[in-house]
Amino acid sequence: MMMQEDNNLFSEPTLSGGNSQKSGISMDKGKIFWVFVIGILVLSFVFVFGYWIGQNNAKDFSSLAKNVNSSKSLSLENEEIKEILSEDKQDNQVVLNKETSDNKTISAEELFNKEGSVEKPKTNLTHFEKETVNSKQTTVSKNNTGKKQNLAKGSKKYAIQLASFTSEAKASALKEQLLAMGLKGFVTKDGKIYKVRIGNYDSYNQATAVLSKVINKFKINDAFIFVRKTGNA
């Protein structure tokens, strides 16, 4: 009996040690499982977060590129408008100089006529001189009458002076834009200046409406309406 009890004493520790080893292995498996699950969750979070950051960066880059392109196009349009305005001012200055020179010529002629009338001797003209003066007056009156008749017969139209260029290519490009808008754009050459014009229109109100439209479109504030004489009735 004592021997059996001793055997039981020796055998019981062996069984308890086996159970502790099994529980330790099961606990290790549980820890490995949760570590694996947590790792997958962390990797998923990192992937989603990285994808979100990438999408935001792509949107920011595309918006930045659009802003850069829009600023470049705006600066190019501003430069073209400034060039149009400067060339148009030069053309207006040339026209103003011509008108000033014409006025000076007329003034000189009037002064010459006045001085001539003062310095003329008070003697009577000969018969030949009187006939010459009368013939000149008759010719001048006929020419004036003919001009008035031509002006009366000519049909009055309204056109728009939009811009002037020294480059024919730029003037043609602006004309094509006007034609694309459905407007009657054309180019006339005056010396070395190419003028872009719109017309003709039968009424001043029609020309005014088109002028307002092109001013808003091209931001040209010094465009103006003028009268053209076309053909005979």
C-alpha cells in the first residue's frame, strides 16, 4: 500500500505539468491570432490613409496646374490688349497729326488770301482779268454742286473702328475671331497700318449694339463708330 501511494505521489505532478504545457500552447496561439488580426487592421488603415493622401495631393496638383495655366493665358491676353491699345493710340496720333497739318495748311491759305486782298492795288481790273475770275468762280461752283449731288446720292452706312496693327497677321487673326462671332469683320490698309473694322450697318443703333458687344469681349475702350459713304443710289 505504501508503494502504491508513493507511485501516486510521483505520478500526479507529471499530469499537472502536461496540462500547463497545453494551456501555454493554446495561449500562444491566441496571442498569435490577435497579433495577426491587429497587423492586418494596421496595414489596412495605412493603405487607406495613404490612398486618401495621394488623392488629395493629385487634386491639389491639378488645381495648381489649372491656376498656372489660367494665369498664363490671362497674362497673354493682357499683353495682346496692351499692344492693341498702344498701336491704336499710335494710329490715332498719326490721324491727329494729319488733321493738324491740314488745318495749318488751310489757315496759311486763308492768311495768304487776306494778305493778297490787302496788298492788291485799287485799280480796276482789265476785261481779261475779269473774265478769268468769273470762269474760276463758275468752275468752283460747278465742282461744289457736283460734290453735293454725289454726297446726296451716296448711301450712308455705319462702321466700327476696333483696332490697328502694324502686323497684317495679327489684324487677320482678330478679323477671324470677329467672323467666328458672326460679325462683319474686315481689314483695311492705311500706309503701314492695318485697321480692323466691323460693318457696315444701316442704322446707328445697330452699330452701337455691336460696339458694346466687342468692348465687353475684347476689353478695348477706345473703339468708335464712324460714317462711311458707299456707292451711288
